[in-house]
Amino acid sequence: MSDVPSPVSAERFAVVDVETSGLSLDRHRVLQVGVVVVDGDGEVLDRWSSLLAPRSRWLFRVGPTSLHGIHRRQLRSAPPGREVLIQLAQRLQGSRFVAHNAPFDIGFLRKAATEYGVVLPINEPMCTLRMSRALDPQREQSHRLADVCARYQVSLVRPHDALADADATAAVLPHLLRAYGITTVDQLSTLPSAS
């Protein structure tokens, strides 16, 4: 008797987005994290986001407020970073990590996790940006999240809000899985690498 492959609909995906104070892993930090846990059909199982309070109450940068809309006063009253990362770790447990430009998000999250002494279970990461690009080898289309959303008629309500971007990426994910013909969990290993 052969093993029947698990359908992709049975898989849990933790779709994550971070907003940061800038693009440099060395100089900048995570300001906000959002996660939307979905199954392979895109059914939302959990949604959560939080700002992260800076280690220093006064000496910190927020970066491009005009882009992400996050202000110093909001961060001063946010939960401590360690507490936020512990909650994130709980939500990632037992799920496959997904992000649009996953190496960026993973890099910032691992740096923050190391600073706060939290272990994040980032399991078998998937990158929707790389998945989208691989479907367009001639690079005839834009693969920014907003453009991928438009292509699949997915609403992106507040770009550069971590939860809104995670929601949009989670809604795009089933479209990309269908585009690759993914129907079983073992086929996920054929997708472009996120590392």
C-alpha cells in the first residue's frame, strides 16, 4: 500500500511581513510585524500584528514615516520586542514561513530574535516574490507586491502596513500555488528557493 500525498490544502502557511526603519540589516530595526496564518486554499486561520517598542525610549529612528506611517509616539507605547517575538514564534510554530521577498523579512526577524534571545521557528521558507518572478522568466512584468496583487485581483488596502501586506500576500499565495500546479505538500519542494 502506497502513501497518499497530503493535499496542499492541509498545509499551514504563516505569511509574514515586517516594516523596518530602513533597508540596512546592520543599521535598521523591525518596527512592526504582521502574520496571517492560512491553509493551502487561502482560508485564514489566524491574523495578528504588533508594533515593537525600541530598546531605548528616546534614541531610535523610525525611518520613512511617509512610507510606513509609523511614528515615534506609537512605538513608545508598543509592547516590548521580546514579548512580540515570543508571540510571533508561537504563531509560526507548525507552519511553513512565507513572505514577499522572504530573505529581507527573515534577515530582520533573525537579527531581532538574536538580540532578544528568542528562537523563531522559520520552517521551509517560501518567497512569493521569487515564485512570481520565476513565472516570468523574460521579466516582462513588475513583481512588486502591489503589482502582483493587481495581476491576481487581490485587494491591497494599506501598502506598507505589516498586517495589510501579510493579508495581501496570503491572498496571492493560492494563486501562485495554482500557477505552479501545486496540489500536494511534497510538490512544495519544487518551488524556487527562498534562500
